[in-house]
Amino acid sequence: MGGQGRETLELAYKELEHELPDRTTRALRWLRDPNSRWIRIPIGGLLILSSALWFLPVLGIEFLTLGLLLIAQDVPFLRKPVGLAVIWLVRKWIALKRWWQGKRSPG
């Protein structure tokens, strides 16, 4: 089960990196490095905690997804569900972008 969860999480990271800007992708890759565990876990925890303040203008519920994505790298039972959720969100984002571009294009 751990192998399948890891594969799902890797696919989620790959799809997410394809949609992110280069600078953000580099930061995400650095955070995924096994040597970055000491910073990945506290940042993930802070993102999860800050998602509870979603009603404030600067913070949002999307921080929950980012925090879980970082924590899932080190917590095996979270890998598959978080990976599937991120894959679903990225595909919905792509569909929304296509819809918006089709709406904006003339004709």
C-alpha cells in the first residue's frame, strides 16, 4: 500500500509542477528533497494551522491542501488520499482554465 500511495503522490507533484511557475516549482522540489524534512514538516504544520483562519483576507482554505501535501511526503497513510485530492484539484484547475480561455477567445 505504501508504494501505491507514493506513486499517487508523485503523480500529484508532477501534475502540480506542470501548472506552477518555474520559481515555485523549484521551491517545491527543494521542499521535497529528503534533506529538507526539518523545514517541510513545520511549514506544512503552519499552513494547516493557518487554514483555520480562512476568513481573513490574506489566508485561505487552500493552505490546508498545501500543508497536507507537504506533510504527506513524510506520513505514509496520507500519501494516497492527499495525492488523489491534489490530482483532482489540478485537473479541475486545468478544466477551468480551458473554459475561461474558450470564453475569452473571439468567435
